[in-house]
Amino acid sequence: MSSGGSSTTAILAALAANAGITLAKFVGAALTGSSSMLAEAMHSLADTANEGLLLVGKRRAAHPPDTKHQFGYGRNRYFYSFVVALVLFTMGSLFAVLEGVDKIRHPEELSSPVVAIVIVVIAMVLETFSLLTARRESQPLKGRGSWWHFIRASRNPELPVVLLEDTGALIGLGFAFSGVGLTVLTGDARWDGVGTVAIGILLGAIAIILIVEMKSLLIGEGATSAEDLAIRANLVDGTIIDRVIHLRTEYLAPDELLIAAKVSVRPGLTIDAVAAAIDAAEARVRAAVPSTDVIYLEPDLDRA
């Protein structure tokens, strides 16, 4: 399955789960007066909006190239993922911290806390479904590396966003459960506010990670180390092309790698022989690195 198809499945699963969770949490917040439940409701509302933004980015990225954007619109996926990180920070993190601080300063008794606990448990089940779907769709791209390495190294913006959102949602639900539970056990409503602040700090940390990663992708990242080695190895055929003089790469979109290289060819060859060698090198690179989209190869003599 392509990274585009994988990310769409994960986004749709997260969208369906978050839409239901958002409604349940707002009902729970209204019935109980819990600030941590309200913070979680805003968190899920932000997540639901985020999945919609990711789908918009994928749709706009599919627009064909034109005279103004001759390499296409693939960077829309990076841009909208960056916007998602900002939304998570503002709607999720800042709201939760402010709400939690207010609840600590002005604690209010919870009503029907059992309702809040039941909703948290149901939300945990739905978020687990969403997270497992994202993990399953990410596994072919992740390979044998760690999940943290996948989030840091992946050129696919949507899957790391969904993975971190769902992981943060499950941990945040744990904070909400703890806040409500401690409030019931101690009779001190400030614990609900503490849980809310913890949710806000968690969301802020996740948002900052995503902002850093998406900014890097938006500016433009090159091929991974493994891809760089594969490109260099397949450009050289040992007969006509004997060395890569220099190589530059950049991802225009998750499945669109731009490659520009100057290669050394043996002197005294005909134009036909050089052209055939260049075509063969491009074919080898495309086979070795499937995300390759555009290749520019400049033959030159090795003056070293």
C-alpha cells in the first residue's frame, strides 16, 4: 500500500473516532462540570478539525502541476500538517492550561463524576482503535526502526501527526481519569484542575514536536541516509559512469523525491552512449528508490 493510501485510512479512522469522542466529552463536561473533561472535549474537537485539515491537504496536493507550480502542489500536505500542529497548540494546549489554572484557583464541585469516568473509558476504547489503525498503516513505512525514529525521519507528514495525536489523547484521558478520580476520593476539586493542566502541558509538548518536524518538511528535506546511499550506488555503473561528483535531493511531497546530480563519465564516448548510460542510471535509481519523481543528471568529465 502506498503512503498516501495508508495515511488516508489512518486519517479516516481517527476522524470517525474523534467525532464520536468529541460529542461524548462535551456531554460529559456539561453534566459533570469537570474542567479536565472540558479540556479533553476541546482536545478532541481540535483533533477532529485536524483530521479534516489533513484530508484537505491531501486533496489539494493532488492538483496537477501548472505553469505557476511546475513541480506540483505536493507541499500542501506539509503545509496543512504544520497548521494542524498550530491548531493543536492553540485550541488544545493553551485552552487546557488556562482552564486548569482557573479551576485550581476557583474549584467547583463535580456533579455526576461517574458519568465522566464512563465517558473517559469509552473514549479510551475508541482512541485505542484509532491508534492501532495508525500503527498498522505506518508499519510498512516504519520498517525495523523505532516509532520515535519513524516520527523523526518519515517524509510522510500525516501518519506521524495521527500517531502522536492518538498517543497524546490516550495519555490525556489517563490524566482526566486521574483528575476526576482524585477529586472524588479526596473531595478536593482542585485535582480536576491539576489533571487539566497536565493535559495542556502534554498537548503543548506534542504540538512543539510536530511544529519542529513539519517546519523541517515544509522548508524541504532531502533523501534519508539509506536512500542517499542507494541513489549513489545505482548512479554508477562502473563502465561509463564511474563516479558521482555531487548530489542534491529534496522531497517535494512524501512520494515525490527530486534528484539532481553531476556524474563523471569516461572521456571519448559518443553522445548516444552517454545518453543511454544516463537513461539506464535513472531506471536503476527509480527501481531502488520508488519515491523518486524527477531526476536531473548532468554528465561531466572527472577533473580530479
